[in-house]
Amino acid sequence: MKKKIVIVAVLVILVVLFLYFRYIYGWYEFKFYKETPENYVNNTVINKEKYSSDSAIIVNQVKGFIRNHQEPFHSEEYDKSTQIVVDTILYSPDFKKIGAFIIAKNSTDKQLMPDKNYKWYYNATCYLGMKQEDSLLLSWIGPNYTNSYDLEGISKE
């Protein structure tokens, strides 16, 4: 009888430890890193006109990727009706390099199994770019975030 109690107790402890390390332990690590160390903070400031201009250039290039079904836009779900949102552009201190977070907005009708509770779904990805005078050379770096129904949520990921 004591042997069964010991075995059950050990199993319960193992399960609790497994659940702790699987679901809780890793999340606590993020609580210690609430602020970016000063030497990694990007203090580059750009005027709104230039930001808007770069955003328009990025949208035009991404629309070209969509038209040609290149990079993460290889799927047929991307077409002329796909809307592009430039969520964030980060600039290097010399303004010659950028990082951009791009969101593609599509109608849920294009999904294989559309959720009729939503009108739109969002996919997102990241690009790095090199500025060359008034143009940008974009390179897709990923990752891809797919099938979110919440624009604000995908923007924060």
C-alpha cells in the first residue's frame, strides 16, 4: 500500500514539474527583460515626409512581389485585391539600411476554410532593405505570421 502511494506521489510530482517547465518557466524569463539595454536602443529619427515616401516605395515593391507571386506572396490568395500595410520601418543611424514589418490584408473569402465571423485576415512578414538614392532594395527575411483576424494583435507580435 505504501509503495502505491509513493509511486502515485512521484508521478504527480513529475507531471507538475513537466507542466511547470513546459508552460510557466519560460514565460517568467521575459519578465526580467522589460527594457532594452541602452546600447541597443535605436534613436534614429526621420521626418514624416521621408517615412511616407519610403513606405510608398515599399508598398509598390511588395505589390510587385504579389503580382509576380514571389517570396512569401507565392500563394494564389495574393492578388490585386490584397492590401499592403507598412506597420513599422526601422532605420540605421546613417539611413542607408532599413528593417520593415509588412502586413498583407486579404478577404476571408480567399481562405480554404473561411471564418464567416470575420471579413478580413492578416498575414505579416519582415524585410531588410538597402537604400539607393530614391529606391530600396528589399530582401525578405521572414518569419511569416499567418491567418490572424486581429490587425492590432499581429502588429504587436
